[in-house]
Amino acid sequence: MPKELLKKIFEKFYQLKRSKFEKLRGSGLGLFLASEIVALYRGNIWAESKVCEAHS
């Protein structure tokens, strides 16, 4: 996942569509709610990603 999208995954109703043929599942609220709960407890939540090369 590109770094510029990592912060967006905690936005309400945000969903990352992988391809035009893949159906979206869920409402896009899970990570938003998790981040709100963590914030209530004065904690931090984040996501990390690294690019993996496909093996032939």
C-alpha cells in the first residue's frame, strides 16, 4: 500500500479498492472506530506497509 494512503485508512467510510473487478466488503468503519477508541484512551494507532515484489 502506498504511504500516502496509510493515513486515509483510518478515515470514516474509506475503502481501498484493489481492482475494478473486486467487490468491496464492509462499511469502512472498522479502522475508524478502532482509532476513535484508542484516542479515547489517549493511545496511538498507526499502520505500516512495505512494497513486496511478486515472485515469478
